[in-house]
Amino acid sequence: MPFVVAGLLMWLTRGWWLFGLGAALGLLWLMRLRGWALFLAGVLIWLAVTVAVYRDPQGDFANIVQWSWPTLLWVLVLGLAGLAATRLLQALHRRSAARLADAPGIVPARPAAPQAASAQDDGLDRYARHIVLREIGGPGQAALKRARVLVVGAGGLGAPVCLYLAAAGVGRMTLADDDRVSLSNLQRQIVFRTADAGRPKADAARDAMRALNPLVEITPLNRRVTQADAELIGQHDLVIDGSDSFATRQAINAACVAAGVPLIAGSIAQWEGQLTIWDPARGAPCMACIFPEAPVQGLAPACAEAGVVGPLPGVIGSMMALEAIKLITGAGEPLRGRMLIFDGLYSENRVMKISRRGDCPVCSGAGGSGHFRQG
Ligand SMILES: [Zn+2]
């Protein structure tokens, strides 16, 4: 109704060109112009059109603005062409997105881990908020129960990953860390309590996860994961890397590429974090495609030297857990072929497209063309 009234007013005042003004502002809005800048742009366009019509009231431009039959036809043709182009672009975007999407998830059909369900807790009530989600539902929750996830590093990133995935009911989780809990960890590694100081991290995290959800099976490994662990990695559907050294990340990347297992990797320093899914078997790049060499000494200092704000690993680690749930249940569009960069100091998010390198020393021989799901 408001549109009819506006159209009638524009017809009466011969102000049809205001539709054009609206379209121009819409374009500028798409180009991320907002607020006062958008308003000013509108005023400037309006002023320019008014002055142009005033200076030459019988000219072509005035005819277009004041609407004549040929203009109407032109606008119709251009509008239809624009619509067709938009539809085409949308279809192309959907196709490239579908290429990297991996519905219905990465977990094959297999018996789920036996669960110590009690009379009060068979999971139905516990996972009720997942089950009502259209994108997860019963089948997604069953996939979570069947899933086997390896978490490397029970530190700042590993803490929310462990807690959220245990809470979400990921059936089998292996947790690898060779470190012990120290007081300086507690500022951000929220899976631990003060009383855990001195205990092996993998054991302390396992106890916290078990207290949160006794239905999941957790295997702690009090050691590092190395490149020789391809077999261990091959026993899992998904690896989540929250370790803090480049050498470890490199080794895990190589082992995941060899086993064809997707790898969710996050990293943090000071106020900024980033995450992505390395997965050359399904079209996404591996870590060596993007970071072929270790950063120069001092350019990427560890948290111990550079510091890190407490909630930052919580933000990035929670996003890693979210990507894991999406991968396992097949919901939405995971961060394959895209890297999310979060700047906590200025509250800004950026997503970059990243792609495989044909000459990558780690993954160029492995995986498929990336257009089709493997295995
Ligand atoms: Zn690669």
C-alpha cells in the first residue's frame, strides 16, 4: 500500500526519476555506503538532477527524468536485463558454493559409541535445542553421536572446543596435549580450575568434559601429535588444531592431507585471531598452500611472549567448535576455501577467499580435483 501511494505521488508530481534515485542509493548501499554518507550521496544526486533539468528543460536528460514512452521502454529492458544478470550471478555463486559444500556431512554410517545412558538422561532432553534446529535435527544429532574427533592441544583454543563438542554430544573424542596446567593458563583456558594446577592438561580436560556430559567417550593422550601419527588421524573423521607452534601445525597438516581428513585450524595472538578448514580432499587448500614456510623468527611470537586477551581464544575456539558441528551435521556452509579473521580490538570480522596451489609440496599429489566429494 505505501508503495502504491508513493507511486501515485511520483506520477502526480512527475517525479518518476525518484525510483532511479532509489536504485542508485540501493547500489551505493550494496557498495557498503551507510548512514550520513548515503544520505549525502542521495542529496547530491538529487541536486545534480534538479540543476540539469533546470538548465535544459527540453533536453534528452530532462525527457528521461520527466518520463516519456521511449524511456519507459528502455527502463523496462534494462530492468529485465539487470534481473536476468542478478539471477545468473546468484546461480553461479550457488554452484561454486555447492562445489565446496559437503552435505550431508563427513561422518559415514557406522555404529555410534556405546553410551552410558541413565534412566534420566538418554540424550533426548540434553540435546533438545539441537534437535529442534532444522539444520541439525535428529539425523544431525545422530551424526554427532557417531563422529570421531581428534582435538590437538588443550590450551586456550582447545578449551571451548572440548567443552562445546562434549556438550554437543560428539560421540568419541581424542584429546592430545603433552603439557601440564599452570596458573598462567587459567586466565583463558576455561576448561581448567585452580585445583587442576600441575595436572596433565589432557587428563584435567577429560574430567571437565566428562562432568559436563557423561554420555561421550573421551580418550586423553598425554603427548604431542606428530607427522608419524597419520594412523591415529586416519581413525578420526575430523581433526581440530589448537596447537601453538608452526612446526606442530605443519606436521598435523601433512598427516591430515595424507589421511584425507579435514582439519579445522585456528590461531590467536594478542587481540587478533583467524580460522579456516584445511581440506584439499574436498577442494579447499591445505595449510602449506597458504603458509608454505615458517614465519620469520619474531614475526609470529607465541602467546607467552606476545600476550593474548582472555576471551579471544574463547571467541575463535567457539567458532572452531561451530565449524566442527557444521561439518559433522552437514549444516550451512563451512569455512572451506575461506579464512575468517577476527580483530577483537576493533570488533571487526573479515572473510577472505583462499584457494589451493597447484604446486603445493604437501597436497598437490593428494586429494581429487576438489570438485567432487571423496570417500
Ligand atoms: Zn596444499
